[in-house]
Amino acid sequence: METNNMENAIEIRHLTKDYGSFKLDDVTFDVPMGTIVGLIGENGAGKSTTIKCILNLIRRDGGEIVLLGRDNITGEREAKEEIGVVLDESTFHDTLRSGDVGKILRKIYKNWDQRFFEQLLKMFFIMLLAFVCYKIRLVSQEGNRSVSNLLLLVVNPCLILTVYQETGYDPDLVRGLLLAFAAAAVSHIIGIFISTVLIRPEGRTDYGIERYNAMYSNCGFIGIPLINSVLGSSGVFYLTAYMVAFNLFSWTHGVILMEKKCSLRNLKEGVLSPMFLSTVAAVLLFFIRFRIPGVLLDSLNYIADMNTPLAMMVAGFSVAQADLGKMFRNLRIYY
């Protein structure tokens, strides 16, 4: 059975698998696209058997399974091209290097993006170096704060200016940018609604923090370098629309969540932040088609090129400071 209904990532109908001593009997359920689903049950309930049947690692005795619009047996190869997996530990041999892993995966996935893979490795190694530097006390918490401020207040604004300067004016780009602004605003409004509905006060005083964490991302530190490294300047061009909405909402709604009040002073801080001002300036110069002199633009580009290394170092410093054990022992983060 195949279907063109891509509303569901997985469709299972009357799945049966009989081992003799154990039988998975008449299982039926759907997993809608874009949802996160977990299988919960005691040992021997059939969780692993169900997953193995979905992936055709074991043959089902009865029923039908549709995976990403394809029958999981006749369309197994095509469906698995679009499936990724995150394991709790590495299953690759210890002697394999990162380059070897890339070669293996490149032969498994025909749409494997080697450039993306290598860029993620570079970013990870920079973060790992920063982690070690903090652990051996080569960098202090104050040093981390200084690097963070340099990134957020100087490097990222320069990157935004250079991206708009190097992007030629095009009506299609303008339409895309306006759509990005609208989508960013709508996504924040939807996010506020969902976080308000799902995270209820229930007598707790920290519900505002939970709502803020669920709603607002770390798009300034991680978003820009990740997008810039993977998608290039065109990705950053559209990301700025999201960041404008992020600044406006985080300095109004976000402040209300954290301080239970909002004032013009808070909004003023957000509007006058270097990230917001640089975005407004970049958009304005883009629309009036004003070009920054070449020597000055080259200087800004040199500064902007520090974006990814500094962002990954800040990430590494932050991980080194975190009490990961305490974090994962906090049961509240799991529900």
C-alpha cells in the first residue's frame, strides 16, 4: 500500500508479528508529519518490535505500514533515504575517523551533503577547543562574557551589514524578505499562544522562565553562524527578518514573562540594541541601494568572518560552565 497523503509520516494498519512466545497483535496508529512521538511501555510490550517492523528490519506477519508515503517494503530504499537516526552512543568502530564516517554515510544517502557535514565538523572542533580552554582555566567566566559581548555587539551587526551590501537588489528577494518578516511575526504569535496554553502556572513561580525558554531561541549566537556556514549570505539575509521579530517580541512579551511587567524603557533597550539597529540600517541601505565604500566594506567583512569561530567558542565556554548532570537530573525538563 502506498499513499499520496503526506499528512502522516507513518501509517500503521493492523500490524501483526508473532514470535510464538510473544505476539504483537493488530496495532494501528498514525504519526502526523511534524510531530514528536514517543513509545512508552514496559519491557516486552513490543516497542522495539514495532520500530523494527516500521524500518523493515524484521518482516511483519500481517498488516500494512506506510512510511513517508511509501510502503515500507516495496518503497524501503526511497523511504530510508529521508530518515535519520540519533543514537544514545556511537555504533561506528573506534578506529574510524570523522572523515571515514563521512565516506560511509555518503554512500548510504544519495543526497548526502558533504560540505554541510564538513562544516558541522569544523564548528564542533572549534567548540571542543573552547571547552578545553575553559576547563584548563585558560579562559575565565569574565573572558567568556567579553567574547559574547564582542560577538553580539560588534561581529554580528557587521555580518548583517555586509550581507545586505553584497546582496544585489532584486524584486524577488524583496518579496521573499517581506514574506520572511510576516512569517517571523506569525510564528512568534503562534509560539506565544502554544506556550501559554501548554505551560500553566499551577502555583509555580517559574512558569514564566519555562515559557520564555520554550518560546525564544538563541538565534543571535547560534542561528547566524549556523545559517551563514550552511546556507551562506542568502540564508542570513532572510534570517534577519526573524531576528527583528525576535527582538521586538523578546523585549516586550519576553520581559513581561521574566519581570511580570513591561515599560517603554525595556522596549527602548531592544530597539537600540546593535543587532536591531544594524538590521534596520542594512535594510534601509538595501532599499535605497546605497553602497558602503569598498575599503570600509572590506574591513567590515574581516570582522564578520569572525562570526562562526567566536560563536562556537562561546558555545564551548557555555557547555564547559554548565552542570550537565544536574541539568539532566531535573525531571521537569522532560515534560
